[in-house]
Amino acid sequence: MSEPTLPAANRILIIDDNAAIHADFRKILTVPVTAEAGLRST
């Protein structure tokens, strides 16, 4: 059997000097650690 491949890591570049904007994007675009751990264990 072949090794399972990991999905590609997509990136988004945000250019803004407001730290709150960066925090909002992180909240929207990141997967919670508990959900990510659950996906890997299956």
C-alpha cells in the first residue's frame, strides 16, 4: 500500500497594519486544535 499523502498547505497573505484584522482572519480560517486532532485519529 502507498503512504497517505498530506493535503497541500494553502496560504493567504494579509497586508494590513491593524492587528485586530489579523486576529479576525485567524479565527475564521484556522481549524480548532480539538477538531484537527479528531480528524487525524481516524
